[in-house]
Amino acid sequence: MPNLKDKVAIVTGAAAARGIGFNAAKVLASYGATIVLADLKQDDLVEGGTPELEKRAQELRAIGVKSAWCNLDVTNENDIADCAAFAIETFGGVDILFNNAGVTVGYGPILETEKRFWDLQFAVHVTGPVLLAKAVIPSMRQRGGGSIINNSSIWALNAHEGAAIYGATKLAITNASKVIAIEHGPDNIRCNAIAAGPIRTDMQDRRVKRESVLYGITEDEARATLAEPLALKRVGEPHEYGEVVAFLASDMSSFVTGTTIQMDGGEQGGL
């Protein structure tokens, strides 16, 4: 079982209760990690005026986990520097970075894609994660090493109609992960990517709605198509993704770097 005691992790895209980010944070915390939750500033506040990130942090503190949060727009270089500095000042350093933040804008036929959506997805899925890695690597060096985990996608490996932008960005971060691994292996800093298939999250629900419109089918039919090409015939759960993150964050994967783990339920290619 992973041992993350005394390790400090930054998890981006962590505000959504049903999201991969927060569920991965909970799994990391269950193995002893201290957690810094990061996400965009939330306009909607929960009852009592508490920001969503604070609510997530309170959930972790309630089970005895050291946790703090910071607002982070991964397209903003100043935010990135401030988030890394906050984690270091609050908890003494950074050992784990899980680049999870993502966007799902700009789907559709490639001839109909807009430059602004290419720019945004590359900023969120590629440039932001690389700049965050740059911001925490000095601390990881000082602490004797670390682990960077980037959220890729099975669509980086299997092209999908209507997903030119998303697939291109996920392929780019997959390659960047290999480069980080090569350049910082001597620092005992490992970097890997996870190429996930469908995971049961709010983002997946939005994909179901989008593909229902795109292909002219019902949402139930769109939902069924997600599991059909998978060997396991079911979609994944956020906590299952979190267990893979914990494996890559821990010494259980001490000789694993520069690779992409396919967590896709045995996708057979296609959808």
C-alpha cells in the first residue's frame, strides 16, 4: 500500500466534489499526504458563504488531514507562482504535483473549431501543467525528489471524431511528461501521465450531453456508448483514478517514470 506520510501534494482542478481532482486528493490523503487543493475562484458559494475549495478542505480536515487551498487559474503565470509559493510557505515544500485541471470547450468538426478554443485548451492542458512543474521542481530537488502526474487521456492515443483540440493537447502533455522525466530523472523527480477512459464525473455528464447533440441520439444512448467498447463494460470511478495517482506518487512506483498508464477499462480502440 502506498505510504505518503509527510508528503505534500498540490492537486489542481480540485473544487468539484464529484471530480477526479478532489477524489484523487482524498485517496492521497488516505495514504498520509498533506493536501493543497487548487482551482479557479468559484463565483458560486455554498451555504454560509464558504468557497467550494474551503468546503473540500474542510472535508479533508474532518478526517484528520492537513489541508489548505488556493485559487489558481493555470493560464495565469502569476497564479502559478503564487500557488507553488503558498504550498511551500504553508507546508514546507512540495513532493507531489497532480496536474488535473481541464476544460472541455471547442468540440466539433475540425473545420468548425475556433482558434480561441485551441489557445485555451493548450494553455490549460499543456502550458499550465508545464509551468506548474517548473514552479515546484526546485522544491522537489531540495527535498530529494518528487513525483509529477499529468492528466492525459485515452484520446491522446486513439483519435476521436470531434475532439481534435482535446486529443492534440493531451498528446502534447503526454510527450512533455516524458521530457520532464528525462531531464529531471537525475534529481530523483519522476513524471508520468495517466491516459484515462471514461470516468463517472460531472465532466463526463457534460460529454454525454455534448455527444447526444453531436450524434443526434438520446443521452441514455450516448451514455451506453461510453461503456460498450470497454473490456470491463463499465465506466471508471473517480476513486479508481485516485488509486493510480497514489501509486505514481508513492515509492511503489519508484522505477516508473516517463510513461503513460492507460486506465481505460480495456478500450478496444474507436470511441
